[in-house]
Amino acid sequence: MEHDQAEDERGDDPPCVGCGDKTGAMPHEIDDAALPPLPADAVLRVPADVQLAVVGAELVAHRPATGMTNVCNTSAAMVLTSFDGVLTLADVVDALQVEVGPSVDVAADVARIAARLTAVGALEFVNPPGGVFSVETTPEPVVELEQPPAVVGTWRVGTNVAAVAAPDEVASELHARLAHLEPVVADEVSGVVVRVFEAGEAGEWHLRAGGEPVLRTLGIGGAIEETLRALNRVAAVDADGHILLHAASASRHGRCVAVAGTSGQGKTTLVGALVRAGFDFVSDEVVVIDPTTRAVTPYLRPLDLDDDARHRLGLVDEVDDVVPGLVDPTRLGSLAGEPPVLGLLVLLGAETSLATDVDPLVADLLDLLPQVFPASFGRPDALDRLLDLVGDVRVLRLDRGPLRGAVAAVEHLLG
């Protein structure tokens, strides 16, 4: 990994118990007195959906379902991995006491670390105090249509396939905005079906994607916008072990840059500026990466740009008459053909982990994880594969600033 930024600032004080929760308070901010003590007969385990990866002397635990990310030093890692769903807290204390030796009493430290790991979700009870309870939920009724709309198109979105069923007035507008997606010709409708239909009230449209709850929106523009969001969700679901990022991407000479960040930080704007500067547009909203070859699958949907972004890109007059925020990528430049290979990862506005006492590689992983879609973790070794990716490509951290400087930095590092 080559790590590019102004300067690393690292604290001198190590985490006080050897673990930190990236999604909430860091360890020194957790009040031990506020944590309920664990009973000696508590049986704990690492949840089945938590993935572990070792980086040097640190252990990273990540739970995609909740977004929890925990970094454990050697002591905390020993505690975490000692609980197997069979041993009690007392058993683990006894085992670690034998390993450490009689000179240090480990009971209080083990109990405190286990309580913190349980509080952040890195451990869970097999025998929860007070027994197990359940909450009954009533499923939302499925909307059945007397005359469901016909399928008007099937497209490849990422590595998946989605079909859209909609009335003619929506279909024509949708086809115009999906002109750059690869159409799929099949004898039978395959993949997720997105159904768009007009409700009883004038101007109200409903949308249902696969088995998702019904979404309600106003006007044809709202129906188009919600359909594109549904296609994003289809693109962010994968069963083939790909890494799926909430990001935008562009390429030059077969090498790709992925710009990751939360909504509103400017990832689409930066990619738009790169395309303006001669890069090829690859994708917006979802970046699909093959973890073995590093190939990035093009997802050539329209760019979603607000008024400020269009102004910065010189697109003041480029306003979609149905969905004002959408911009055809060919208005900025050219489109990617063959899948390019990832060569640079840009993290927008991600500075928090650099100030913690962790390995720079772990810091990059921590700041990328919030932008990784949960479907990326279908394989048991997915966290290790993501760590390999972060270690293999250059990482550039950028704050929101002048586009010219950001484009120059990307051009310099991508080569």
C-alpha cells in the first residue's frame, strides 16, 4: 500500500483496553461504570456474521449488518477469540490466567474487555441474562395489481440483471435515461423486477422492487428517480464475491480511480470533473470490483448532480426536464468500454482514523468500511480480501476543495 496524504497524526496513548469501536465511542470514551457486569457463567461467542482479519499485532472485527468495526490489540484479541459459545466467562478467565501466569491477576481485565466487546456487538450472549425473548411482527401486505404493467426493458446493472415493468409514459422517459446500460435479451424475464404503476390519486405513483415494501412518489419524475434508486440497490447486491462500494469511478488508459464517500461529499462531482479532464466515465453510486483481478464493472447510469455540482462543472444549462438532478455522462466526456483495473482509491473527508493509534493500513480499512455495501461480505474471507485490496492500491485522502487540485492529484497518482 502507498498511502498519500498531507501528514499522519497519531496519538501516543494506546487504547486503554485494547479495543475500539469505529462506529461509536473509541475505547477511552466508554464508561466502564456504565457497563453492566457480566456474570461468571455468561457464555459468549463471536456472532456468525462478524468477520475477522489480522493486521500485524491488531485484529479487526467487522459486522456488516450493523456497521460495527472494532480494532483489538493483542490482549483484546485473546479475549475475543477465547469465547467459542461453549466456555463461560469463568472458563475463559481460568484459561487466560494459565497462559499469562500467576504473577498478574487477569480476572478484572478479562471481564472488562468482554463487557466492552459485548456492548459494541463484537461478542454476543449464547445464554442472555433474563432469558430469550422475541417480538412478533406483522408482515406488510403485498400489493396485488389487477392489471400489472408489462416489462418494458431488462438491463445489466453491475453484475446483476434487473427488469422494469411500467406504463408507456414512464417507459419512454426511462429508456432515454438508461441508454448507456447494457440491455439484456432473454426469452424469460430474469433478475429483479421493478414494477412502476400509477395509484388511484392523480399524480401519485407507486414502485415495488422485488420483495421490497411499496414506495410512493409524485409525478413521472419521482417515478423515474425512485426506479434509478431501485436499480442502484440491485447493483449493490452480489452473489459472486465482488467488493461493492458506495462510490463513483472513472478511468484512463485502462486504470480506474474509485472515489468513495458519504452522500453529499462530492464523489460524483469529482468523477464528473475527471471525465471533463479526459477520463472515461465508469460508474456512479455503486462501484463493483473483482477482488482477484481488480477489474471494475462499468455501471453507466446518469450522474446525479445538484445545482452547486452542475455549476462547478460548467453544466448550469444542463437540466433534465423530468428529473432535474440527472446528467447524461456523455455531456461530460466519453464512456468506459472494457472493465478497467482499479489503481487508486480516493477517500473523501475521511480523517478520523488517522488520529488513532492503529496501523495506517487499518486506518484506511476503517475509513473505507462505512462505504462498503453489506452484500460484499457473503464470503467468510471477505474482510481479508478487502484488506488485500486496500493494501494493493494507492490510497488518497481528500477534503472537499477546488476541483482542479483534486483532479491534478488523481492524475499524478494514477499515472
